[in-house]
Amino acid sequence: MNTLKPLFQLDPEITFLNHGSFGACPTAIFNELVQWQKKLENEPVRFITSELYPALDVSRKVLGEFVGCDRDDLVFFPNPSTAINTVAKSLRLNPGDEILSTDHEYGAMNRTWKFICQKTGANFVPVEIPIPVSSHEEFVDRFWSRVTERTRVIFISHLTSQTALIFPLEEICKRARKAGIFTIVDGAHAPGHILLDISSFDPDIYTGACHKWMCTPKGVSFLYARKSVQNLIDPLVVSWGWESDEPGKSRFLDYHQWQGTRDMSAFLTVPFAIQYLKELNWQTLTKKSHQMVVDFQNEICQMLNTPVICANPHMWQGQMCSILLPGSPDPMKIQSQLMDNHNIEIPVFSWKDRVILRVSVQPYNSEADLQKLKDILPSCLN
């Protein structure tokens, strides 16, 4: 067994190859959450009115340093879906306006934009990105060829959920800035998964989850907004921060940081989580996880006689890969067989006209985990 797995609360009987869906929290970080919750319950009034906001300020500072932005340009949200809904519902879209995206986006976000378009008369335009993907230049040129005079917003994933591809954002954001197009990046899978420096590609909006690859407790995500666009974003819930009697550092923080009474303890675990992973030498360990993904992908695709999803995995992938399964198997049946019969937790789903098996590898995974999947998968497909 991998010596790191006992640090997590995962069932030792289950081969867990699905970190990408909801993450997994080490016991030490979970205990940090409990300590904050106990502090809250020990004296709720004092904690919420006097101690919470200084602690949130520290947490935002540490997170900002980790993801490459100023602390006051980000606020905590429970998940990227809530963060993007906050932004999407604040946009002043008109009939005929276009939101340019790709056909690799997360299903919940596709539904969000469908909802927004039904309300506003705008159009959601997903650019087809064929697989296998080849070069960044080809990707950018293909995507940008669909920009029109009606394009108002670009919505794009940093690391896609279905196809596990890292999209080249820097050139897209650069062109969008020059063209005056508003950019929203869904970075749910990026923090703690790939090196992240938001300031280097300068989007208008970026949202990421800390409870996935950063291993925090569930319900820790953030919304980043460039200072020039912060006043455009309405609060999803109007509360005491609206026209505050005691204004804080900015209206952006006032509007979005307090939206009614809730337990914010999970947000306060971020500094501990970042330090904990650093002490485990996590960045070096995840490089090994990436190589395990690359090697396994080549082996399994060769075994199944199915194409690799990208030409250069070191350029396009991190610690996840999506395997195109041959034929037309029932994804729910395959997933349930792997879990119910073999204790392998892994997602299998339909994407466009293909069936995908997505493999996530964290440092707590071992070569034996991947070998088990490789040995069992053919029988499930048959």
C-alpha cells in the first residue's frame, strides 16, 4: 500500500481513482476544520463579529500567494458553480450577444449558460475542439476563428472535467483583452493540480476549487475578479454587505464575503492545507503522479487499441487522463461493475458520441492501483 494513503480518510478497501470529482481531505487538514468549528461554537458572537474577518483576511492572503493574485481580488465561495452563477447573473447581456466557449465544458456550466441565454436572448456558442488535440497554436487559432462582432464573453475551462485537458489560456486572454471581450475562466481543477499564476494570463474572472486537488475540506472555492470589473458583479444574496454601514476594504469584499450566517470554518483551513502539502513535498510527489498518468494512458490505449486524447501529454495533461473506450459500452454499467464487483471508484460517462473513463492519480495512489484497473477493465468491457 502507498504510505501516503493512511494520511487520508479514504476507505482502504477501495481503489480510489476519482480524486477529480470531489477531492479527498487528509485527516490532519480535516482536524484543522474541526478546531475552527470548535472555536466558532465556543463563543459564536465573538468569533463571528471580531475574529472571523481577520482570519479570512489571512486565509485570502495565503491563497492569493498560492494562486498568483492579490488577496483583495478574491473572495471565498462554496464551489465554482456558485461563483460563476454570481458573475453570469451580473452580466448585462442583450439579445444576439454571444458567449464563446468550447464543447469540452462542464455540464453544470453548460446548463448555467443555457439558463442565462433563455433569460437574456444571448447565444451560447461552443466551438468544436476535435480530439486528439495537437498544438496550442492550432487550438487558439481554431477557437479564435469563431470570434465575431457579437462576441461579448469568453467562457473557457483551464483544465477540462470531461476530457482532462489543460487549455492554453494565456494567448486567448491576451487577444480577448485587446478585443475588449470579457473573459471568464473555469479553473475548478487547477489549484493544487497545476502551477497557477492568475496574474500571468490576466483574465477578468477566474474561479477555482480548493477542495479538489488542494485537499481542503469540501466547500472551499474562490472567485477572482480583476479590480476593473469588481464593481460589475452583483451579490448573489443581498445582505449586510450591500450599502454596508461599516464598509470594509472594498465593495467587492463587502458584497460577496458576507451573505448571511454560515459556517466559514472550511475557508480558514487554507493556510494549514497549503503548509501541510508543502511539508509533504507535494509538488515533487505530484510530478511522479503525472508521469504515472502518462505511462498508464499509453499502456491502456495500446491495450484497448483506442487513440490517446492528446498528442503531447506533458503539454496537455496533469494528474488526470480521459480514456476513450472502444465500441459503445453502457457507461453506468461499466462504472457499477468496477465499483460493485472490484471496489474501484472511477467515473465512466458519455461525452458527445464517445464513452470516457477518467483516471485521477494523486500521490496516495500506487502503481498497483493502476495495474488493478488495467487487469480488470477488459473483462468489464466484454
